[in-house]
Amino acid sequence: MMYWLNLEATPKWLNLGSTQNVLLTIDGRAPLASIDVAFLCATLDWWPPDKCDYGTCSWGNDSMLNLDLGNPLLEKALVELSPLRLRLGGTLEDLVVYDVGNPPVPCLPFVRAPSSAFGFQGGCLSMARWSALMKFFQRTGTVIAFGLNALYNRKKVASGAWGPWNSSNAYDLIQYTVDQGFEVQAWELGNELSGSGVGTKVSAVQFAADMKELRSVIGVLYDGASVKPLVVAPDGFFDYGWFKQFLTSAGPGGVDVITRHIYNLGPGVSKDLESKILNPNYLNNEKKNFQTVQSLLQAVAPSTVAWVGEAGGAYNSGHHLVTDAFIFSFWYLDQLGMAASYDTKVYCRQSFIGGNYGLLNTTTFEPNPDFYSALLWNRLMGTTVLAASFKGALYLRAYAHCQKNTTQGGVTILLINLSKLITYKVSTVLLTAPSKTSTTRLEYHLTAANGDLHSQVMLLNGNALGVTLDRNIPTLTPVQVDSSTPISVAPLSIVFAQLPDAGVQICSS
């Protein structure tokens, strides 16, 4: 049976050029994929204030070690995105010493060391700071994945390669965490040590052995726990040969989650970031990696799931007024939709705060445009992914999920228009839906203030989004549209369209 939503009403705030009619088919007969309840994820990094790229120091006091946990907007932002997952880690995680037990390595603060592999040396996490972080995250309902120090006191063997991981410091941290009753949902090991690595590398066979050691540590310290934390690795760039050897060496159930990083736009200093973001063919290049990871897991490790553990688009801290501006929502939301379509269970944005790609401003803690994009995703897109297809609209991107928390088979559609000239009029066919007709559709149209893609102000249905006078996250209010009309997607705009009573059976549970 088919459920038709047809042509044409245009919200008056949208500026139209040429138009193109599009027929979007959403297959409600079976799920395409599924995502975790805490699919949305962001990172908190270790970078100190003197981390600089291309002459700009963009991290401020936004690392795990110095972030102001008493800032009201920080807490409100986490609560609004709940159940947000935070991945605590990054480049310097492998240097950090945990000040617990009796570590033989001095626990010293980070200092610049230009000749070292990562540009810094030292790094110390006190248990007072760890406790403050964990209490804050528990209060805000934040789900935690923590990256452990894979290079801690690790020695090189005769060949010059890295030998086994020294788990002693991690053991003491995890034991302290368990003793304090702090909940860490996932323990990860290492950052960008896979393949050819960044700064240094560990072989796939050795890393698999290290994961067995981590699994053993967790087995001992969580003995008797009804639910044990996930074991996650390698949090590096995808290298097919390395990943396959790692999974094979780890064996069945050796790792619960395999993670990779995405910086597919190149360095933050690049001059062509905008053209890449708005180029559908360029965006499509990442599909191959999603497909390959999915196929690899199905063939080699079917019980292991995939996460994107860190994705900032443009590496070396992003690019101000690109990766922290409206234009980046085209890339970010397309990545979320694409990842979900290939059964990627979690997607971690670099960063929650810090650098030039934070969801929050590094100094004011006010939301950047992508925060609102994430918030709409979190409120509207459920965990069941539906196949969405159309023909002939090159600059249109479309994704569909069961509506979040629906009881009437609701569906949410995400539409992204990369064209500078074309307005797409999207009529929708829902396959296998009941014959009843939805009368009302809820729409959220996102555009840039004054048409400036590099603006840090996002408009929702023509109204600027920003914190309220009493310093709260604003209400995100849709417009109600007669569902017999098409969804009008203006040039360079993004639309979430919700069909609350679509009656798709697989969306009703």
C-alpha cells in the first residue's frame, strides 16, 4: 500500500529561484539499519591552551583538565542533548598519567615540546579532577566513553616496534572509578595508533593482544557486574588491512566496538572547505568507507559494531567561520544521516567544546549552529533507520528515520539542499503504510542569517536562534503544514519534516 503526500505550499520566508519537483520514496517495510539510543556523541579533548594551529590558538580553557564545570550553559547544553555520549580522549590521551596508586612515571602537567611526536609532553589527571568530571557527567545524564593511555610506560622491542601495553596505570584508574561508583559505559584504548598512525603506530597484532589485556582488566574489576563496560578500539583512521588483521587477531568477541576517525575535508587551513562541503560528489566519497567497514564487520567480526569515534571534518582544530558556522551543518547532518544508514551505532563529533569545530563557543559557551542541528536530530530522529530514495536531484540529500518516541508510526525526514539556485519540492511516498492520511506535517527549516553561510547565527523557520534572556537554550518550534502539500526545501537550507501519524508499523513499537 502507498501513502501519498503531495504538492505545494511554500513558507513565505523562503527565497525561491528555480524549482524542481522530487518524488521521495521511503521504505517502511523493514528497517535499513539501527542506531544506538545515544547515537549522538561529541568529544572532550586534552589540548592545553597553548595548542595552536596555523598561528591561531583556538582551544582556550576547554580541555578535560580546565573546563569550567560550573558554567550554567555547559550543563544546560548537556542536559538538552541527553542522552549525549561524550568521548573523553584525543591525541594526548596516550601520554597522560593518572595520579592514582604509585605510577613509576611522574605525573606532570602538559608542556610544549615541539620535537616530540605530539608537540607536547607530560599530562596528569588527578583523581580530584576525575571525580569532579564524573560527578558532573552523572548529574547531566551524560554517557561516558574514556580513552586510556595506550603508550603509558610502553617499551619498544628489539625491532624498534612497540611492545605490549603496560596496563598498570589504567588498572588503577578503572579500580578507582569502580570503587567510587562512577559509571563509564566504554573503555577505549589509544588514539590514532592504527595503520600508519599519527605520530607513532602500534601493529595490529600487538594491539589485538593489548585489547585482550584490557578485556582481562575489565573482567577482574567488574567481576559480578550485571553489565560490563564496552571494550573499544582503535580510534584511528581506517586502514583496511590493519583493521582486518586487528579484528582477526582479536578473535570472536575480542572487541565490542571498532572506531574510526573522519577528517575528510583536509586541513583546517584549506581554502576549498566550502566547495567541498557543498559538493555532493565529494560528500559521497565517504560512503565507500562506511560500506567497507560494514562489510568487514559482517565478514570477520559480526558481533562487533562500528562507531565513528572522532569526526571534525577539517583536522588541526578546524577553521573559524566554517566548521563553527552555519555552513558546517550541511556536512555534519549529512554525516549523521550517512553513518546511520550504514548501521554505524554512534557518531562522535569533534568537539563538544574546544577548537574551531565545537558545538559550543569556546569562550561564551553559547551554542554554535551545529548544536541546534544536533538538538533537532536528537529530538526528532529515532533509532530505526528507513531507506529513502529519489532520482534526478543532484544537490538534494535525504534521510529518514522512525520518529523518536512515536506511538503512531511517525516518521521524520531530513532534507539537505546543497544547491545555491534550486528549490526542491519534495513529495513523499511511504511504502506499506496504512491507508489513513496524515493531515498535519511539522517542519523545521534551517537557514543562515542574512543568507551568509559563514554566519554563526542559524535561523529556524526565519527566526534567529540564540540563548534566551534568562540564559536558557531556546525552544525549537516547528511550523504546521498541510500534509497534502510538498516539502519546500529552499536553496542552501536544511529541513526536518515530521509525519507524526504516518502509521508505519515498524515505527510503532
